[in-house]
Amino acid sequence: MIEIIPKSKIFNLIFKFNNKYKINILCIIFWVSISWYYKHRKLILTNQIKENREKDDVNKIKNIVIKYHKKCWYRVITMKLFEKWIIMNHKKTLRLMKKYDLLSIIRKKNPYKHIMKATQEHRTCNNILDRKFRWLDVLKKLWTDISYLYYNWTKAYISILKDMVTWEVISHKVSSNLWLWFVINTIKQAKYNFNLKWSIIHSDQWFHYTNPIYISLLKKNWIIQSMSRKWNCLDNAPTESFFWHFKDEIDLSYIKSLKELEKYINNYIFYYNNSRTQWNRKKMTPVQYRNHLNNL
């Protein structure tokens, strides 16, 4: 039985005896072509050159890794090399770090923290409203949203809850920051003044409305939650329209403090609900239109 010798071993034998014998004779003895021998030799030489270059690159990476005590990831190392005018692709940096065991030490994730985060993860819900704006029952479909205001070179935020049928702003809160609690207090204020059981409150997917505390508050009070799809604010267009008119009509140039702003907005909301007539609400104010529908 004839044993087949691997080509790599044949090449090594030819390379070993090429100083004593001619290459063409050695190729005839080992039954290989001369072109194969030179092709194989060229391949090995190029690999050696690549390895030498790789070693230089690895040494440069190694110096940075040692300097920063194995706390730099491959992107940071690529930037550090660029600072030294050494241009290296971040994929090559990662490959070399993996190959020569130079990867950074990564802090292990805390499993308990991960479980806690998973249980309190923000959630979105279905779009129940689905742009069905025509509705006769008062306080059964509501919009909520947040907007910003500028006064005395300071930024403030306003949260409102608005009835879809009468366009009445049933509750609002002003805050100097975007904490969750001023949105929660908007719902609590409306719940205190009105019966919102089985009402639908529609909002966008802002982090306030996906927070577990906000979601649990609605569930606890038997309120149905609805949300617009991501990057789609058409369902919340009426609240955006309200904020547009609201900012156009108010004048905050003389407001100096948050208390003054709250008082001013309270007066405007009272005017909006009780004195500002709406063309599409039979030329009545929101409160008049609510009383009109309740008496039908």
C-alpha cells in the first residue's frame, strides 16, 4: 500500500535539500511540479512577512494594554494608536487582541441586579385609541402629554390630561424638571376630581408613560392605557395642537419664578375651560359643552 505524503512535508524536504540538489530534480523525485513549489514558497514567505508585521502591531497594542492595566477595550486602543499616528482598523485590533490573549478584563454582571432590572423593565402597550376620535361619552377617552416652557431664561415643563370629547383640560401640573412624579400627580389630580374608571388614557411612548409606577397607578384605578406607535404622533395630534395654541396665546416675558408661572398657567387653564369658546364644540366652552352632553 502506497503511503500519501502531505504536500507540506514534501515542500519541507525539497527546501531542506535544495542546497545540495537542483530543485527541478527534487520536484521530479517527489512527483510535484516546479510551479507548485514556487507558489508554495511564495505563500510561506508572504505569511512570514505578515507574521512579522503582525508582531510589530501586537507589540504596539501590548504596550497600551500594559500601560492601562488591561482596562481598555479595542476601540479605545485603536484611538490611542491613532494618537501616536498609527492607523489601524478597529476590527484588526480586536482580532489581534483575541489571537494573542490581550482582551481587557470585563467586570462580571451582577445577576441579582439583572433580575431586578428585568422585573422593572419599561413596557409599551397597544394603540387602543387608533385615531378613533369620534366619541360621545365624556371622560371616557383622554389624551396626556408633556411640553416645555421658557420663562426668565429658565426651562419648565407642563403635563396635561385632556378630554377627547369636550377638549377640557381636566388636570395639569407644572414642574422645573422631568421627574416622573409630576406626571403621576397629573393623573392623581384628575382622579380626585373625576371618575376615571374604565377610561382610556392615550399617550406617546415617552419614558414617563412606560414606567412601571405609572402603569401600576393606571391599573390600580381601573384605567385603560393606550399608546401611539413609535415615531408616530398622529393619535396625539390634538394635544400637540393645544400646546401650539397655548404657547401662542400666553406671554411669559414678565414671569420671574416657578410659583408665578404656576399661577399664570392655572389662570390660563381656567380661562381655556370656562371662557374660550370652541368652534367645533357648537361654539361653547369645554365646560359648557360637557354640561350640554351630560344633560342630553
